[in-house]
Amino acid sequence: MLFMLVVKASKNSEGDNLSRPDLEEAMDKYNDDLVEAGIRVMAKGLHPSSNAYRLNFPEHNGKPVVTEGPFLDSNDLIAGFILIDVESKEEALKWALRMPDPMGFGEGQIDLRQVY
């Protein structure tokens, strides 16, 4: 079963302020543990929304409206993701609970979502 750990963006990730040796070390160890367990499919961080576009489709069958970042509400943004392949929803939650605060400033938020 595929699950995605969606790391939500924060003011720090949107400001490109995540360079902390202790955070990098903790996340590297977590990723190494996932690889060693044979369940990590992919893990990637995303650039801040200042380097992004958003496409909205306001009309059925209409052309999209393109907006260039940055986007103001960081609660709606994603800073990165980890895709894992596990046996159950419970196992996915177990691994999600092992992830350190991905923002490292007490503002981390992770959504755990099953992939179709």
C-alpha cells in the first residue's frame, strides 16, 4: 500500500530558512531508516512558492488562469513529500510518527495520505 507523507509548508520553508545541521541530520537519519526498512519509494523537498505557478480553472472547460508565486497562505502549501510502500495504514502511521518535526521550529505539520 502506497502512502504519502505530505510535509506542509511554513513561514520558514517559504522563506528558505531550513538550513539547520541538527534538522538535516535528523531527517537524513529518518530517510536512511526508511531506505533500510525497504519502504521508501521517493522523498523530495520542494522549492518555496516564490518559484512556482498556480493554475486555477474558474470555468468548466475553460482555460486556466495562471498566477505566479509567492502564495501568501503557507497553510495550503507543500514543502516536500515522502512516498512509502507499506503493508497497512497502521504501519504507515507508525512510520509517520517517527518523522522528526520537518520544519524544526515547532511548526511542522504532516498529512498522511493513502495513494490510489
